[in-house]
Amino acid sequence: MVGTRPATPQAMFTKIAPRYDLVNSVMTFGGDRRLRRRAVRMLRLEADSKVLDLAAGTAAIASALVAEYRFPISYFAVDLNEQMLEVAERKLARLRQEQPRSEWGLMRGSAEDLTFESSSFDAVVMCFALDDMDDPAAALSETARVLGDGGRFLLIELALPDNPILLKVLKLRLSMIRGIAGLFGLDPVAHMTEEIESDRGADYTISRCESVGLTLDSQARYHGGMVRAYVFRK
């Protein structure tokens, strides 16, 4: 059955910003860093690639890029939430020290109305964010616009597994997580479990991206199917 994913209000992001990385770690049982690293590997970046991270949050993708690629890149993070960007800036400050040959930047802004010139990036990343936006279609159109010809778009989304046994196990696990989250007042964690359960499937996601002129290049599933990663080409 097709679900409707509940959009995450900005107030929730503001509340959770200092603990956002911890929440992701809890939700994936400590596997979120490994997941991001495996996902960014799918981009097959080259030296000096320009990477745009949309709805970047705490810039967790930046850490994954550093772990996976040893050559210089240019990374730019965009997010609406100031508190998330404050956490991201502290992370990027460390990366500027560790990887001085790379460029690390960020700005407050909307993925639905980017200020960058067309065809300005070699890769765009969006992680767990598409349906949190007021206009996901506009965000995808902007993604396609700022990508250069042959550029890659990495989209990481929460999902439900296809295997019926894994699906039952996951729903039980989500129910337990939601119960624990309720006891400790962790509303953002409970919200994330609802997002997973409202997954509308890979075909839906692929068709949305194809509608703006992107072509599926590869896809992968992680954490028993709880996360899907897609790479599209322009």
C-alpha cells in the first residue's frame, strides 16, 4: 500500500540538531557511518570533483567523503536549519584542518531554490531529506539543473525491505524503537520510524527522478533493506 511520508517540521530539526548524529546511530544500530561511506563510493568521484550536499544537516556526508576519497574535492553543504548548520560548521572546521587541500563550505538555503549556476557540480547528494521538503519536485528539478552533463546524483532514502520475513522483523523492531522513544521523549526518533513505514517503493522514487531528466545508474540496499541508495546520471 502506498503511504504518505510525514514531513519533518523544522522545529524538530532544531530540537534534535545537537543529537542528530547520535539519533542516526541509534536508528541504524551504529551502522550509519559505514552506510554513508558505502553510498558515497557509488559516486565514483575523481580528484577535484565539486560535490553539493542538499539538506545536508550536520554534514555527515562530508565525513564519509573524507573517509572514502583521499584526493582533494570541493564540498558545499546547503540546509535551511541554522542549528543544523552550526553543528555542520564545527565538523567542517575540523575537516579544513585534516584535509586542507579540499574546499569545505556551507550556506543556509533551500534545495527548492538554489542560487548556484546551472551545471556547476559534478555530484549532488541528498540523504533522508527529499520528502521533508515543501516541494520535492522543485528540489529534484534544481538538482538536475545544477548538475553538469554526466554528473551523478546520490539519493539515500529510508525504505521497507521486500522480503516478507525481513519486513515483519523490521516492523517489530520499529515498534520497539518507537515505544522506547516515547518513554524518553525522543519524538524525532519516533518520527523516523513513521517515515520508514510510509515508504512508497523504489519504482516511485525512480520515476520521480526520471521525470526531471535523470537516469538511474545504480542502486543498493543497506541494513536489511531499511535504507535504499540510488545513483542517477544527468
